[in-house]
Amino acid sequence: MKSIAEIKPLLESPKKVVITMHQKPDADAMGSSLALYHYLIQKGHQVTVVSPTNFPDFLKWMPGADGVIDFESSNDRAMEALKGIELLFCLDFNALYRTKNMAPYLEKLDCIKIMIDHHLEPQPGFDYGVSDTTASSTAQLVYETIYILGDEKYINLEIAQCIYAGTVTDTGSFRFASTNAKVHRMVADLMDRGLKHEVIHQAIYDNFLENRLRFLGHSLLNRMEVFYEYNTAMMAIPYTDLKRFDLQTGDTEGLVNFLLSIQGIKMAALIIDRNVEVKLSFRSKGNFDVNTFARKYFDGGGHFNASGGRSTDPLEKTVGRFIRAVEENEELLQ
């Protein structure tokens, strides 16, 4: 994979471009993709953003979100957008299978593939890109890429808003270890360019329905288990809870972080029965590597302190597997 800096000649003349992200995109995936979109259209390119799946309502305020094509619900439009493209930008993922049903089509595309991502262990198949696991977010990498290409004059308010949204969420509101001085300098630059951060906080964090809060209370009261002997907390959510509280895409976002707020807890796990499969989210503090944990036990991966996994077993059996895995890692969790 060639350096991201080497794409500069590719962007000197207008091209047909598609930007995509991982399935069930979060604020970083959507924010980085839309930031790149607003940059490229200023350069004269024909750009379409295609999401592999739907995305949360609390991200639909982002400038340009109304033009994002959902591959699943608008397949004909998505396939038309992919037809004859010259550049494919892959943001916030480093393996094509993360695009779910889009993956077979992306693999067959005869175009230049460019990756911008901050997750561990990228897979081959990209022509250009940047893979920086020390970055706070993919949004930060888009910001840095624009600077690397000497195009910082194009960073307008729309780009600033999208970059900030991706960064504030992936850093846990700037509390995770990845929030270094460079991140704060970036935010200061965005604010100098007119960013109003409080508006974005409200759009992301103060934009839920009542049922989501009632679900949160129910989950903390009835679904949380704490294993103090392993410094671990777990929340297992049955599919019936999702239906009972009429949860939508994104409504469980951030739930796992509540578990880490318990004194002495080093690892937290959120295990959700999605009916088709069971999804797992892991978070940790300090030196416990949940990326390795997810890869070893649950066909997943991600970051050192934040990762995800999946299971085709029923919820109860998956929970049992998780507890056994925790027991095997007792020494590392002390």
C-alpha cells in the first residue's frame, strides 16, 4: 500500500468517486466520510457516499448526511453509484468484509482503492492509504490527510463539524488515552475556523427519545453483572428487550462505557442478541488488550482498549463462553 500522500496527482483532475465505511456506521465512520466528501467536491470530483447499512438518526444532522445512500434499502441507487468509479475511499475499516453485503461488489471493482483507518491489523488489497493505530479517530486522519495534501484552505465549517463529531465520539469526549496534544491542537484549529462545539454535543448526546433512557435504566438494573474477582462487568441484552423498548440503530451506542465507570473494573462487555447473531462490544482500562481478546474468542478485533466481536451461538451460550474466557484471563485482569 502506497502512502496517502501519493494520491495527490490522482486528485488533480475530476474523477468519479465513492466513499464508503463499515456497516452500522458510528459518528467517526460517518463524520470522516462526510468530511472527505465535502473536501473532494470542492476539488471538482463527482462524489457519492454509500453506507453498507442504515445509520443512527442522531447522525442525520451532519451536513451531507441526507445524500448518503443506504446500500441495503436503496440497492439500485448504490449499484449505479458504484458503476464506473475511478476511486474508492474506504474509511474507518481495514477489511472489506466489514462492509457486509457490499463486500463482494467492492472486491470486484476495477478501480483504485484507498484506505483511511486507525484499526489494528489491516488486510491487503488497498492501493493507497494510511493506517495509524495511534490516531484518535479516522476523522483525525482525514484532517491530517487534507493538510498532507496541502489543501487545508478547503477546511470549511461543514468539514470541521464532521471531523469534530467523529473525534469527540471516538475519544469518549476526549477522555481516552488517544486524546493527545495533537488532537487538542486540531480541535483548536477547527474552532478558529468557526466550529461551535456545543451544537454538535447537543446533536449527538441530547437527541434521544424517552424509550432509550428507560431502556438504559432497565439494563443497568436488570441486565448488569459484576465479577469483582475478575475486575470485569458485563451486560447481556436479550432480543426481547430491543423489541420491548422499540430500540433503533444507535440506541445502544455508549452503553458499554457505563460499566467501566464502576470502581476497580478493568474490562467491560456489552453482549446483545440482535436476533440474526449476537454482537459483543468490549472496553478496557490500562494494559488489558481487548483487541486480542476479541480476536481470540469472538471473531472480532478493533483497538487495544476498544473492540467488538460476534457469535452465532444463542445469547445464553455466548455469555457462558465470555465468562469462561474471562476466567482464562484472570491473571491479566488483576
